[in-house]
Amino acid sequence: MSNEAPPWPSLYNPGLEILHIQHRNATQHDGAYLHRAGDVFRFTLFWTLVLYTPLFILCGTYAFWNLNFPPSPSYTCKEPYHGGASSPSYPLNPLPVSGNKTRASRRITRLPKENERRSRFAFALLVLLTFLSLGVAGAVVGSTILGLTVFGLYKSANFNMSTWIPFLLAVMQVLTGLLR
């Protein structure tokens, strides 16, 4: 058992450990294994950053462009929806008319005041930076939890952790993140 950590990514042919394993050692000569918690965390973090943060960058960039350059009104629906009033499946009863018509007509609708301190670009940039920082924070927290938990399981069972395990943990984290 070598105490040195292999260089990242150190992925090797997984067939070494899956195919024709009868009467062979637990560790293969051409394989790369992780034996320290810090190495498992580092490998899991790197793979998670490589696979997880591009999704956040993509979503953040999409939000940035939509906030910075909103769609023009010409692409909205041409006809308003009138399905509720004329739908025979759900009849609507009209509300009784009260004598407070004058109070409703006195209300003045005010448009929201434009933000004088922050431009649309600055707000869109804040949204993009929030996406990026939450993506990196999610990668760090997820890598810590998954990497150290699986390392503890492997260590307690006295197994050797392949460098493929952190990669698979990162893939699982990305797929779970896509479900949210």
C-alpha cells in the first residue's frame, strides 16, 4: 500500500477490477487507489467542480441574458385567454355588486419606482455571481459530505478506494442536482 496519492484524475481502465477478477489481488498493479480522507475529498471536489459548476454557469448565464435583455413584447401571446368565463365545465357566478364603487375608483395605482442605484446590468450580474457562488458552495458541501462518508465506509470495511469512486460520486451529485 503506497502512502502517496496518485495525481488527479488518475482514471484507469475499469476493466482491471471488473473483468476476470478470480484469483487476483484486491489491488491491481495498474490501478490507482486513495487511502487518505484528504485525497478522497480532493478528488471528489475536483470532479464535482468539473461536472457540477458548468450547469450553474449555464443557468446563471441564461438568467443573466434574460434579465439584461428581456424578451420584447412582440413575442407574447397575441390573444388574451378567455377560457375561464366561457367554459361550460366550470360555471362562474358573478360577484354581487356593492355600493362601494366609489372607493374602488378612488384607488390610485402607482407604478413601482425604478431603482436609481442599480442598473439592469448590475442586477443581472448579481444574479450571475449568485449562481456561480452557489454552484461552487454546493460542490464543496456535497463533496465534503459524500467524499468523507464514503471514505468512512471504505475505511471501516478495510476496502481500497479506486480513483473511479470520487468520479462516480460527482456524477451522482450532478444527477441529483438536476432533479431539484
